[in-house]
Amino acid sequence: MRLLVVEDEVKTGDYLRQGLAEAGFLIALARNGLDGHHLAMTETFDLIILDVMLPDVDGWRIAQSLREAGRQTPMLFLTARNSVDDRVKGLELGADDYLVKPFAFAELLARIRTLLRRSATPTLSEQLHVANLTLDLPKHRVTRAGRKINLSHKEFSLLELLARRRGEVLPRSLIASQVWDMNFDSDTNVIDVAIRRLRAKIDDDFEPKLIHTVRGMGYKLDVESDDETP
Ligand code: CA
């Protein structure tokens, strides 16, 4: 488990690095907000511990950038601030927990472990398999028979929906509302076009065919062959 600690107070930073390393974590320590921001945005961590009061880029900004970039890394704010407003702000910016200085190291450790446990379940198990097709949800990666397939965001969402509900016939109206956030009536052609593109990428060069058209009803993804494709 690799943790990023962003803390400008030298003593606290050293203390955290040493304590967390002794607890068995790999630690990257950033001693200012700019380095912390850079590391948080460019490298992958299992959890980020953020001091709020930093002289350059503060903890709020780092948290905000991360969430805006769609990163779900758990974050714990560690700060001397203790007003209700600050706590609310931290949580609104996507912090998962909040610990006020001075804190007991044992409590920090307990909270870190809770956050890691909570985040581990969805991220580690988020792979969907249908025949030789694999969707890696956190990484947004699709492979078929070991070959990497590049999909657009919409195509990925569409495939994810079909794969999660494998074997179910999904009406166009449902696909429209879940993937495009729009009403069925507006433009159903969009879905047929997207399905065609998706099929060309994940089915054309592979066997067995996975995307099936169920006439008058919708689409489904499954291994079986008794369908009416195309
Ligand atoms: Ca500080």
C-alpha cells in the first residue's frame, strides 16, 4: 500500500513518514502543496493524507483537482482547523475522513486502515468477464482474447452497462437514459450507431459474438448464439 503525505511542517511530516513506514506502508512525503499536487495528479496512491494549511497550493485545492480529474483515491484531511465549516468544506470537496491535530497516531492508523478497507472492495474486484472479454472498470480498459481494445468513454459506459446486466435484454430507452442521460424519444438512432461501432470493435474480429440484437426489444450481451444478429 502506497500513501502520499502532504505536510509542510517538518516535524509532523517526519513523524508521519516514520510512523507510517513502521506500520508497513510505502510513503511519499511532499513538503509543500505544489509537490503534493503534482504527485497526487501524476502518480497512483492507495490513500492521500492532506494537510489543509499549506503555504502555496492548499489541501482544499489538491482535493478539488483530484476529484475534478475523476480520481477516487481516498483522502484524509489532517489539520489544525476545527470549525464545523471547515469540516463540511472538506467533506464536500470529497474528503473521506477528517482528523484534527493534535491526534493520536493510533487513531490515524485506525482511520487509514478503515478507509483502505472501504475502498479496496470495489476497486480490486471491479473486473467484468464475459467469455474472453474483460472490462477493467477502474482503469477503463477493455481486452478481448488478450488484445487491448480502445473505446470512447460512451462506448465503454455502454459496454459496462451491457456486461453488468449480462444476459438481460436492455431496451433502447434504458440504454438511452443510463448511458446518454436522455429520453428515448429524442434520438434512438444514437444507440444503434453506438452499438454498431462497439460491435465493430469488440465482436467483428472475435468469436463468440457477444452483442446480440433482440428484434423489437433491444440489445443484450451474452455468449449464446441463438439470436437474430445483426
Ligand atoms: Ca500546515
